[in-house]
Amino acid sequence: MLANVNGDQFVLVMDEVNLLNEFDLTELLEIHNIFWMDGIKMTTISFGQPEVLDVISALHKTGQRQIIARFFRKPIPFCSCTSEETLAKVLHSLDDDTEWPEGSGWTYTYFFFPRAFRNGFRLATFAGAIWRALVKALPEQSPSFTMEAIALTINGLYIGMKNRDISNLILSDEDIENALASADL
């Protein structure tokens, strides 16, 4: 399909790459090579659990350096959310840098709370309260929360409070605790 529209770049995004085995990766390498012969460059961006390092080690042991070079050139460990400041940056991004629906010009926060947003409501304002609630609710993870915990908490706020969009919306500690409870962390 890409060749039919004169495209020359294909981007493959894969999640849970740690679940792939050498056979899967060899098949993916063959697909990569077929694209290359057709003049199409393939970029692979993959995500996985820390066990992906075991996959890379196994590939080293079996001499599969071409697979490592093609798909595991730059393993970058994901740093979890380790501070209120990092959480504030994530929330600020949802307030000001995202777009949903695509092409609308609306941020995620605006999408869920248009009245409040027009009146100055921003999730980043509540970073401290959200951080304290996470620390209280998940002391075993503190002070390092996964993006899953952050995303589920924010999802709980957006979904749980979408029908409460008023111009002077303020998140209470109870609202945040309810979002955490709905996240079932």
C-alpha cells in the first residue's frame, strides 16, 4: 500500500517486544529487507518490559548481531515519574500540548472540561495534590510511579469528572482519591 502511494518510509511501532523470540525477530528482519529491496525504509520503534534486555543477551549468545543492530540499536530505559515536578510536566503537556480529537486544536484537558478550561482550569495546577495522593495510595512505589499509574489516575480524573465540568471547577482531595480508587492500582 505504501509503494502504491509512492511512499518510501514505513514506521512500525511495537509494544511488548520482550515477548518476541529469535524466530519472530528473524521474520521481522526479513520483512525489513523486503521493504529495503522495494526502496522503502523501515523504522522500528519498540517498547517492552525490562526483560527485553534478556532477549538482547540471548541474541548476542546466538550471534544474531544483525537483529540487534536493526531493532535494538539504542535501548533507552524508561524513567518513571519520580517527582512532583515531572508529574507537573506531564499534566502541563495534557493541558497545553496534546490534541484530541486530532485536528481539533483541543487539548485533552479542554476536551473533557471545556467550560473549566476556558476559565483557567489546568490539571498541572493540582500536581502537588495528585502527587501526595499517589504517595499516600501507593507507598510501596513511592517515590517512583509508573506511567501506567499516572495514566490510569489521569484517566480516572477525566472520565470520573467529565460530567462535572463547570467554569469554576476545582479538584478536591476526595476527587483525586476517587480517581485513584477507580484506577484500581
